[in-house]
Amino acid sequence: MKCPFCSHPDTQVVETRVSEDGGVIRRRRRCASCDKRFTTYERPEVTFPAVAKKDSRRVEYDRNKLLGSMKLALRKRSVSTELMDSVVERIEEKLLNLGLREVPSTRIGEMVMAELKKLDKVAYVRFASVYRSFEDIDEFKTLVDEVQR
């Protein structure tokens, strides 16, 4: 592993830990040249289905995009990063279990909304208001009324 600080090709693993669920390995490394330490994470590489957008484009699934939209909806809400990561992992597991080569972006959006509805009602309303592109206040009011029930 190349050092991210000095680009020296020789680094040594100082500590290795497996995550609780066993899906990720965390390694602390030390550079033999500059003696700085850094962390790497290993996870199995899996192939997610392509995402079929509304405008007929096909794009690769992007975990960061999914996480980013959730972080935006959960901004200034008391939800931990670990909880957000576990929600993203559940959505990814569902995507893999579908066994499809491509999945509509609307289906992913519905999965996110279902998870946010369980996690945080305010984040759910935030996400839904952007995702469903409300045209008027009545549509928004209907969604809020649905959440309050």
C-alpha cells in the first residue's frame, strides 16, 4: 500500500480489526519512510445493478450519492453516522437481493423514503418534498398529514 503522505510504496500493517458484522476490515498502517500512520478499509467488491434514470440514462450505482442525499435530508437531525451507514447497507443489501441488472432510480428513492420514514419523520418529509417534486402546498400538506397519522 502506497503512503498517502509521501507516496513511498512500503507500508507496514500495525493493527487489524474486523467490524462487528464482519463485512469490513480496518487496518492501521505505518509508512516505513516518513513514519506517518493512516487507516485503510477493506470490503468485498460486489456489482450493484445499474441505475436507470428518469431521462433514460443508465449510470453506475454510487454509494456516496445515496449517502449524500440521506445526509442532506438528515442535516441537523440527531442521527449518528453509524445509523446512516446501516441504513445505506440495508438499502444496498435489498438492491443486491433483487438480482436485477438494472434498477429504476425511482425504486431506490422509494427504498430511501421507507428507511427515512422509520428513522426520522422530519428527514422523511425533507427527502420526499425534493424527491416527489411537489408542485403546490396541498401536495406537501398531504404528505405531512400522512406522517402525523
